[in-house]
Amino acid sequence: MATKDLRINRQIRAREVLVIDQNGTQRGIMDIHSANILADEAGLDLVEVSPNANPPVCKILDFGKYRYEMEKKNREAKKNQAVIKLKEIRMQPKIEKHDLETKSKAIGEFLGEGNKVKVSIRFRGRELAHPELGKAVLDRILDKLTEDGVSYNLDKGALMEGKMMSMMLSPAKKK
């Protein structure tokens, strides 16, 4: 729950709340007016930390400090999060050998960076009558990646979608 969604002091709407004081001891269930007086006497804020509980749980604490700590935790969690992008490589079924090597090298680099790769083959005109040519190109790419020592997982094999045949590759998990 984001800190901006929390209710503090007079914003709390419940009649009765379960109060936890600044030392972490439960003070029990009391009416909201008494809880606010208790927080004012301590010179701190009454913060509704669990609004969905019955009765809602409120803590007596310094709200500014609490908000800072929560934002700090969120920043740390975001920093450790891995962002996976989806890259797409497009080609045609009548691709030349050198072009195929270049494309497979690019796919290997994308996988090495930790990105997913969608390899698409676009069929035009009469090429649609020969989907086996596209399948052969995708198989050659997989062979080339294996030959180059690129570790990958095949998420989705060669699949025809309209005028495109595509497959999905993701980087293999590092141990």
C-alpha cells in the first residue's frame, strides 16, 4: 500500500480502532477520539496501517519518518527488479546465408543482454504457399545459435500467424 493512500489523524473514519503505540505495544480497541488524544499526547501521528482489518489497526508514529522509510523500501525493491524487454528480428524466407548469420549474431547478443527475442518471418505473395521454407529458416537460426554456444529457451516454437511465422526465445537461466 502506498503511503499517500494511508489515512492519518482526523482522516481516519472508523469509530473504533485497534491501537499500537510508539513502542509497539498493543493498547487495545478504543474509540477514534481517545486514540487521537493518545497520539497528540505523545506528539506523534495516528496512522491507519491496516484499514481492511476489523477493527482497523492504527499505529502511533512519526508519519514523515514512516513515509520516508516506506519510499526507501520501494526504491530498493525497484533497484533489484530485472527489466526484460522484447526484441523482434524480422526476415523473409529467402534470406541469404550471410544475412542469416548476421541476424543470428544479433539474436545471440539480445539473449546475452537478458532480453526475450521474437524471430519473425514475413511471407509475401506466393511465398505463403511454402511455409516449410520459413520453418527451415527458423531451424537454421536455432542451429546457428547452438553452434555459437548461445544458451536459450524456446518459449514458443514456429507458429504461423496470418502472413507471419514466428517463434519466441528467452535467455536461459544462469546458475
